[in-house]
Amino acid sequence: MARFDAFDRELQLATADLDPEQISKALAVFARQELHKAQNAGASKVYDIYVNGRAASSEDEVVAPGPIIYEFALWEPVITFVLDRLRQRAPSRSGRFRDSFIVLADQVPVTNFDAISGRAEVVITNFQPYVRKAETGQLSTKRFAIFDGAKRDAARRFGNEGRNTPAAFQFETKWLDIRAGVHPQMPYVLKREGTRKDRQKGMPITYPSVVMNMVF
């Protein structure tokens, strides 16, 4: 306790002759210095800033006593893990399907996973037109074993999966509409009439996907 008391006295002495605006500026400078130390020690270069309990674009928005909080994006190991699981579970006859997974951050294709914001929603899907058949077990695969299986693997590794511990990431399996322009082969438009109202000629297919969000 004595160490904390001493720190508190030193802080009061250091700010005794400063007005509130100067204290806020000093707090922002100190936070940036600590951020650089953390990054030099290996912390991510991608992060979000929160000051006084709200999202901010700069430390300079802080009003003393703060706080200033950095939340670092940790997407690369998570995305790499899910991609590996998807490829392991994918049909392997030609290898084409395994090589057709794509990663989207807020509906924009990305390949540099370290540059993805922590606030982004990340989606992994597959651009092959037979992706639905693969997920529903029509291509020598188990039903819902690819995307849903990879989602469960990721939840066990990075989510709480029912444990009484906070989860850093949330994982879901969804069948998504993918807009034109995301990939040259997407969305695939049905060429023949189907038996269901959502499977008629001229309609774009939905894509099974693993959807991921960081939990704050």
C-alpha cells in the first residue's frame, strides 16, 4: 500500500501547478509513450482508442483523469486458424475448393490480416458456386462439417465455449448475400429453376460463412 500512496503523492506534486487542460495534454503524451513501449515489445500496430469511456480518434480527446485505453487487434492468428480448419475440412479431390476461401473485413477483401481493425466484422467464405453443396454434405463431405465445424473449432480455441471466462471473439455460421464486386465469381446466379422460392432461376445464391467479431 505504501508504494501506491507514494505514487499518488508524486502524481499530485507533478500536476500541482498545471491547469486541467495541461493535465489532459500530459496524460495524452504519457499514453502515447506507453503505447510505443508496448508496440516495441510486440503489441499490434492496429488498435482502437477509448478515452473517458468512449471511442476516440486520438488521445488528445481525453479529459483528465481519463482513462485512455488501447484495444489491440489480434486478427492474424485467429483468421489463420479458421482458414486452416476450413481447408482441412474441405473437399480435396482437385484442391480447387480448398484454394477458394476468401477473407472479408466489413465486406472488403483483405489479405493483410494484421491491418484489420478490431471493430471490423470478419467473414470467411468460399467463392466456388457449389459451396452450398459442399456445406450440406452433397460432395462426399459430412453435412455442416466445413463452415459450421470450423466455427466450433474456433469457438473452442478462442471463444468461451460455455466456460465461465470472458471470450475475446464471437464466432457464428451464417449464409450470407455477397454483393457484386467482392470477387469476380460472386455472387453466382442460378441458371435453372429450383423447388424452393429462394432457389429460382436468376437469383443469386447465399454463401455459407464463418462470421467473427472481437468482443469488447
